[in-house]
Amino acid sequence: MRTYGCQMNVHDSERLAGLLEAAGYVKNDAGDADVVVFNTCAVRENADNRLYGNLGHLRPVKAGHPGMQIAVGGCLAQKDRDTIVSRAPWVDVVFGTHNIGSLPVLLERARIREEAQVEIEESLSVFPSTLPTRRESPYAAWVSVSVGCNNTCTFCIVPALRGKEKDRRPGEILREIEALVAEGVLEITLLGQNVNAYGSEFGDRAAFAKLLRACGEVSGLERVRFTSPHPRDFTDDVIAAMAETGNVMPSLHMPLQSGSDAVLKAMRRSYRQERYLGIISRVREAIPDAAITTDIIVGFPGETDADFEQTLHVVREARFSGAFTFQYSKRPGTPAATMDGQVPKQVVQERYERLVALQEEISWAENRRQLGRTLDVLVAEGEGRKDEARQRMSGRAPDNRLVHFGLGTEAEVPRPGDVVTVDVTYAAPHHLVADGPVRALRRTRAGDAWAARQGRPAGGSGVSLGMPTVGRPAPVAVTSGCSTRS
């Protein structure tokens, strides 16, 4: 299973893996799989290039592996449809965002008929949450509250591919959360293309704040996050719910996209700089320790130097702990792709580098403010690429900052899913380090579940630091990656 793009795609891939396992397949990362599934993204231009590059690489592999099947799903499949099979005729199955539940049947049909099966539905057939799931993490889980988006941002193709927003009922969401907690999950992330618009389908504008408060009543649920909200729908009752609900974490991902009112209008973003900064101010007033991250697009059609300076102004004022930064790229089918005033590549690059440098400076300064703080860190699996060489493990603080901590001479080694209390000793722009002794270690059922998956005794202390990378993406550092679009 290979997943590109946003958290919604990651969550869909968990459903796809669950469906395949329910149909009798077994996960195989050894390189000789009988079925390879690509769950694709269409937000950025390089998503197309990555997919077709990988498909080209697999062509000779498939030729030497009789019976091997390749399936392509997700947003790019929804958009390109028959184009995928014409460009890569060795692909066996193409399916869209609305019918991920069809994958096992389509694979079997392609095998029997010995021809490619393309099935793209225009509307949701089965809400993904009703499908089987293979979750990679025993301690953290995505919980979808809605699918689709009712916004019409001129740069974004997601609404055309995911459809109009469809909301789950609150009781159904809470039952899923309670079931996850019963399995040992400590942290859930409420997920939606525009998560705080939740309730619009059944006419309750306060539904998202109510849902956050209801999560606070779930016994055993220690951490609640959500992504991604839209400034248009971000209301004071949500801020109050975040501040007053003990297990809602002090972290917020709030997409900005641009600081210029003129560009925001051209983007069809229904807020302006003053409203955005007002939200940030109210969040900081209610939750002083909140870490706030964002998305920013550089070089949108018509963006002038003065417009870009307004974006830098908002970055300075908001003091984001991190940002997903993007150079604008045309997406066929979006209004922005045909707008006048396309900004030359070299101008976009120069602005982008200035933005990244500024955000890097701010991220580092904000992280230095964490020096000396005592943090409870939920130990993660595969978050620190250099952990083995430096005898460290890694995890997330309550505000979602990445923390690498030293193991010291402790007899008991934490496991992914356990919680450690550490003191911050060093700050870098993208992470914190705690190299003093671990103050406290709390074993959890999630850690027991991780140990069971590894075939270790639940109370055992042995943890290999050469752990597979199966972490959860989190918007903490400056990056050119992709997040759930809002």
C-alpha cells in the first residue's frame, strides 16, 4: 500500500488495507507483493509525476511476476479515470474516492476477465467508516467526522473529487471513539476536509464544539486533536470547547493560504487578514501555550510583491510554530489554472525562500521558549530517523511538537504508546530534545498492544531502536509537503 497526500488519504488507506485483509490478503512490504495499491493525491502537480514514475518502475516488476496486480485509487484516479489505463495499460484496477469499498471485488473481476477494471462513482456509495480497518498504530487513530467539502476555493480540486460534505451522526462518531479507546488507543484525531464545518448537513452550527466537549467525556481518551479547520467556520464556541475540555490538546492547524486580502478574494477564501489574526489572538488568549501551524501558498496568480509582504506580515504576527509551505502549481479543472497574472517561476521561488527563512527563524524562536519545560510525551514509532544512532526515542508533546528524548540508564525502556515525562534541554527549528533522565514512565495498554504486535511480553523493556517508519504525519515543521486541504 502506497499513500500520497493528506491525512484523509492515510485514513482511507487504513480502510483499504482492512478491506483487503478481510478478503484474505496479507500485508507484504518485502518487495514481492502480489497486489500493489496506490492511493493517490491530486492537489499538487508532482503527484501525477510521482504516480506515473512509480507505475513505470513497476512495469518490468510485474512482467516478471505472473499474476501480480496493480490498483490505483484516490483523488488522482477520480480525476484522470481512463487516462491512467491509457498511459499505463499494465494497471489492473482504477477506483475513485467514492467507492473504495469496491477494491477487492474489482481485483477479483480483473483477474477473472483478464482486463483492466475502471470504476469511478460520482457520489459516495458507502461512508468509509463502516468499512473494515487495518490501523497501523495501537496508540493513535484517525476518526473521520465528515467527507467532502462545500467550499469553492479557486486553487483546489478536492471538492470536485471528494464531493459535497457528508456528515456522520455524533453518536456514530462517539461509538467509534469509545471502541478505539476500549482497544487501548490514547489519542484520536477528528478528521474532515473542513472539519469545523461539521454539522452543516444536519443544520447544527454548534455541532463541532459539542463534539469536542463530548470527547472530553470519554473515559480513557487522553488526547484529542482535529484537522483541518477553515477560518470561515472557526467560531468562539470551538475556542471555548478547546480551552475547557481537558483532553483537547493545545494545538491548532489553521490554514492561512495568503495574508493578502486581494489574494484571499481571488482564492475565494471567505475571510480576510483581520478576521484570521483575530482568531489567532483569541486562541492564544484562551490557550496561551497553544502551538499553531498553518498552510501557505506562494505565487498565486496575480500575487504582487505587496501581496506577498502581507503574507510575511501575518507570519510575523501569528508566530506559527510551523507551516506547510507550497509554491502554487496549476491544477487542471480549477478556476485559478486559467487566471491572468500567472507569476513567473523565478519570482515564486525567491518569495518561497524568503517565507521559509522567516518561518524557520520564528519556529526556532518559538521552540527555544520550550527550553526547561517539563513535558508528557506520547512515545511514537518511527518518528526519529536518527534515534538509533543517538540512542534516543521520539514522541509528541501535548502541543504536537516532536520531542527526541534520551534513554539514559533507565532499566525500563519505553514502548510506542507509553507516556514519558521529560525536561526539554535543546531546541531546533523542527523539534525539541530532552537528553536528561526520564522523570517518569507510564506504561499503557497501547504500549502493551505494541509489544504484543512485536511478539514481546507486555511488560518487557526491550525495544529495538531500528523501528519501522509507521508514524503519523503531523504539521510541526516547515515543509513543502501536503496536508488536508481547507
